[in-house]
Amino acid sequence: MTVCETGKTMIHESFCYDDAAHAQFEKRGYVIFDHFLTDTAIPELLGHATRIVAETADCISDGERQMWLNPHQLGERWFWDFVTEPKLLDMIERQVGPDILFWSGGGVAKPPHTGMEIKWHQDAPYWNVTGNHAGGVWIALEDVDEANGTMSVLPDWHNKGVLPRRQDEDNDLFNEEIEPSSLPDNLEELKVSYTLKAGQMATHNVMLPHGSSPNLSDRWRRNIGLRYIAADAVLGDKTYTSFKDGTPYPREAFLVRGEDVNGHGLRRSPFE
Ligand SMILES: O=C(O)CCC(=O)C(=O)O
């Protein structure tokens, strides 16, 4: 039984990842929550996402490549405070146990009228990160639907193993996609689009096929996505490019709850 406590937090008092939510996550591969962020947190987090995208414009010139990664490794304290919120970690603990790493997170921002579709893919095969993955956490910072480029998932397909892939040369962000013939013919009928109000959250199994539509609307589409894994994970080396100044920096996983079970000397915070 999960016990969710309330306190001063960016997370809505009604959010609780309970037994029913976990059962749906296991069975269907995803769960959507009606309330996740507090009314105060929504504009605060959207403000940060907006500022970051505005600052990023200088080093990423192509208007469609609006992805910002790992702000906690680049001095953004608010992001760290958010990803270590106890109620969020309670959900992750329920999924992967008491020893938890946070290893990546950030946002995708699709400006009005961008063609930035993200083709159907599974997450885990791309990452060079092996272990017991928690569900991807996908938080809407504004109202999202198919028209402004929301994400869609294919329920029940998380237990089918790694699906065949092919290169998607058109897309710099996710340059592989699931071989379309490996997806069901009636994909459009089966898929569930995240039609979410600002502040709602969904979590999906990292093997669940998902993708997102282009933003054909007059509105922005901005979200935050978070990645956690059990602390006995094996993380291969990876270098990211700073959205602030274009310089390279190495991936670093942080121990956000529990013990450094493999004795890797993990830090508990980028700010310690
Ligand atoms: O937000 C999107 O459009 C896609 C993000 C995604 O693939 C993910 O969160 O795993």
C-alpha cells in the first residue's frame, strides 16, 4: 500500500500513485493523472521552460530543434528541487524500489506551426543505460492535444520486446523510428494521445511505443520529461551539448533516494 503525504510542494495535494495507478501502469504500460502540478507550480515551471528556450535560441538556430536537457547539470536549481520532490520519488520507488538514480530530464518545446514530429519509438534501446527503468514522466506545462504536437502511446505494447528499427534521417532529435510495418495497421485507432490540461502528468513504460505529432496549431507545446532508474543500473558514457553555450558535458547520474548499492561513488546532488 502506498501512503502519500502532503506537504509544501510543487505537486498537487490530490496526486497519489496508488495501487490502482500502479496496476494500470503494469497492465497497459501507461497512466494519466488528472492533477499533478499545483496551480502555483504550473506558471513557475512554464516560466523556466520559456526562459530556457529564449536563451537557447542563440546556440540552436533551427527553429524546430527546441529540446533542452539536464538543466540541473547546468546550474538550474529549480529543476533539481522539482525532480527530487518526495511525492514524485514515492511514485518512482513504487516502480523500481528504494534505491533510485535520476539520470536525465528536460523538456521539448514545439513553437506554433513547427513540423517537429517525433516518430514512433521505444525509449530504452536508444540510451546506453541498462537496468530497471522507471516509467518516463511526461508533464504538460500547457494544454496539449494532437493539434499542438502532443505525445501518443500504444497501450499494451510494452511487453513485446525491442521492435525492429530504421533510421529517420529527417529528424535530428530522435534519428531512429520503429519500422512502420512492425506497428499495427490500425495504429490510429489503438493509440492514446495525451490530451492533457496544463499540470497533468502521464508516466509510460520505457518500452512502450510512443511518438508525437507536429505542432500545426497557433499555440506552443511545452512539456517536461524525467528519467529515473534503480541504482544498480549500468550507465554507459555519453556526452551532451549544453543548451546554454553549446559546450560538451558528460552525463552524470545522481542518487536521489536510498543507497549507492554498487559503490560507484555517486553524488547525491549536482549542487553539493
Ligand atoms: O515529448 C515528445 O514529443 C516526445 C518525448 C518522448 O519521446 C519521451 O518523453 O520519451
